[in-house]
Amino acid sequence: MKRKIAIQGIKGSNHYKAMTELYTTSEAEAVECNTFQRLIQAVESGECSKAVMAIENSIAGSILPNYRLILDHQLQITAEHYLNISHNLVALPGQDLSDLKEVKSHQMALHQCSYFFTGHRHIRLVEDVDTALPAQIIAQHQIAGVGALVPKGTAELFGLTTIAEDVHNNNLNETRFVVIEKQPNMSKEVNKATLQFQMTHETGSLAKAINIMAAYDLNLSKIQSIPIPQDMWRYAFIVDVKFTSLEKFLQAFSEIKKISINPTCVGRYKSGKR
């Protein structure tokens, strides 16, 4: 029986592409969610055993609302995956660039392909909720004069033609996706963790936590502040650490607990980077 995995968007979206790179289509079935809140609900309710969720982009940075959803619903990160982001301009067969009056996609995709359209002022860029949905609608309703920016492989799903390949501004563009579940990953074959904690407003308080990480040979690969909704203008820290010894990580986290407020291990998992 296939496991159900929640994704934001529809088949052909970057979330779907990330899911199919993590799991084969023979073992996993995508449950399409129109919002990240719906994705979270699918995991919480047990409708899906897990979800694949974008958490940060190498150009745009962290997606803080998604971190907040994971924290507020006390879910766990159990894996991560890095997806190379590329965009193709697609439309109905027989159309070319001069036929297009509009191009639709997610706002992030439009932003990441802005240079291409500076030379095509006749095209109006229209934001949509997803990268794949406009392509699906164009195909279903046979809409001429409208194109879509989609990941590679999406055109073939909907029977569209690719007008221009790789129209993104920057080839060095990756999105980090995380797998989230209700239960933590208890495997000992892990080398990365995400922690969340608050510090008191005292000089050097954050430095103490960082010094503990260094003392136990943890490599701090990311640090991110995130607002605490219930406490105006107060922030928590989210950190990613890499390690070679699970025992040392556990010892370090034990020490961090002693000097921090509301410390939480948001997940232990294998690094998606070799």
C-alpha cells in the first residue's frame, strides 16, 4: 500500500518534484494541498504519514512562516532534500513567444525569472498560488496567449510545449525541502539536527550557546532568528548543526538546555548534502 505524503501544490510543482526525488511513485502517493496550513493539518490528522515542505531557498532565504507552523504544531523534521530550481516557459502547442500576452506562475518563480522578461515588455506577469497550477489550467481549457513558468518535466505532464528553457536569472538556485512527521526520527544514522531555543537579554548569552556547540565539535551550519508571536519584539533562535558523533550532539544539547529558554529539538536527520 502506498504511503500518503502531503505536498503544497499539485503534481508538476517543485514540491511534487522534490517528493518524487525522495520517494518513488510506486511507494508514495502525493496528497495535494493548496496551502501550507492544509499540509500541516494532513499530517496532524493522520491523513498523511508525512509531508514534504519547502523551508528555505539559497537566494530568497528562510521561509519563516513554515518554521513557525512546524514549531506551533510540534512536528518533527525527519529528513531533508535539496532541489535544484530551474524554470521553463511553456504554453499550448503551436504558440511562440510573440503570441503570449500573459505569463503566470508563483510569485517566487516570476521574481527568479525577471531578467528574461525585461526584453519582452509585451508580456504581463501574473502571480498565481503555484508553479504547476497555471499550466494545468492552460491545458484543461486550451487557453491561447497565456504561458506559465514551470519546473522541468511539467510541460510533458499537461501536454504543453516548451517555448524557452532555463529562463531563471541564476543557475545557482536551490530550495531546501524538509520531511515533517509527528514522531521524531530515532535512527542513530543521523548527522544533522535543527534546534530552537530562546536566550535571556544578557551580554554574551548567545555566545555561550555557540561556545557549547564548538566545545562538542558541532558545526553550526545555520542560525536564524524567528519572532515569538506571544511576546512582542522577542525572538527565538533556530539553528542547524552538523555532527559526526550523535553522543556528542546529545551532550551539547543537554548543556544548551541549562542556559536557554524553551529549548526544543525540532528534528534529527541525515544531511541532504554530501
